[in-house]
Amino acid sequence: MQNDESANKLEQSEAAEREAAKQRLLAQAESERVPVEDTTRAVPDRRWRREQR
């Protein structure tokens, strides 16, 4: 019975650590996220090809 309780506590502890790590990663990713409005869209510039001909 004692082993079951300690194993259950260990599992709960590991689950809590995994959840905390997940939340830290999500928070870090959110802080580093660049909004779509702030990015520039790459537009092909074909003028240089005309000049090379």
C-alpha cells in the first residue's frame, strides 16, 4: 500500500513538472512571437532579370 501511494505521488509530481515546463515553453514562445502585421511579405522583384538580358 505504501508503495502505491509513493508511486502515485511521484506520478503526480512528474505530471506537475511536465505541465509547468509546458507552460514555460508556451510563455516563451508567445513572448518571442512576431505578429503577422509586423512581418514583411517577400515580393519577387523581376526587374533585375530584365536588366541582365
